[in-house]
Amino acid sequence: MLFHHLTRVLTQAQSYGQRGMAKEAADAFDEVATIADDNPDAQYHAGMGHLQAGNLAKAKMRWRKCLEIDPQHSTARFNLATLTAEMGDIADATVMMREIVAQWPEPENHKTLAILLFKQEMHEEAISQFSKCTE
């Protein structure tokens, strides 16, 4: 019974999203995440729904919950860091991006860290991170 309800709400959330109904999609994804409280992907998708609906604090909360369940969820970790920066906490976002780069040294991660460092006038380190994008 719970599985059928979960499936119905997930289908509804996806339908809302496809029709551009961001608030409704976010609410439905949030319901899925509440039901599947221990599922990192449910938390991640609820975060994405909230981001698209402009509910930044709720997106941040869901991605944090995702990372509590699965600390290796690299996309949630990256999204949380970039959202933290967008919300004005550049220093905290930089700490997060340093951890991300240490674990996943992808060019995009180095680039994001470089931008955060540049915004804090840490130019030499920013240049170093930018150069790692092309290595």
C-alpha cells in the first residue's frame, strides 16, 4: 500500500515538473522524501525540486539530509556547496569545495573552487586551481 502511494506521488511530482509547475513538483518530491526518509536519492530530488521552485533553504535542508544518509553523494555535495555560495556564505562554500576537490578532483570542481577563491581575493591559489582545470 505504501509503495503504491509512493509511486503515485513520485509520478505526480514528475508530471508537475514536466508541465513547469515547480511549486507543486517541489511539494510532491518533498512528500516522497518524507515517506522515503532514509533514501538519499529521494532527498536529493526533493532538493532539486525545491531549488527549481526557489525554496533555497528547503533545497539546502534536503541536500544536507541526503549527505547524512550518503556522504559520498557527490552531486548533492557539489549542489550544496554552490547553493551555499549563492546564498552568500563564500567561506563555508570554499571549505566544502576544498573537500570536494580532495575527493573528486574533476576539472569542474577545481574551476568552482577557483571562482570561490577569486571572490575572496585569494588570487594565487585561485590561479593554481584554474590551472588544474586544464591538466
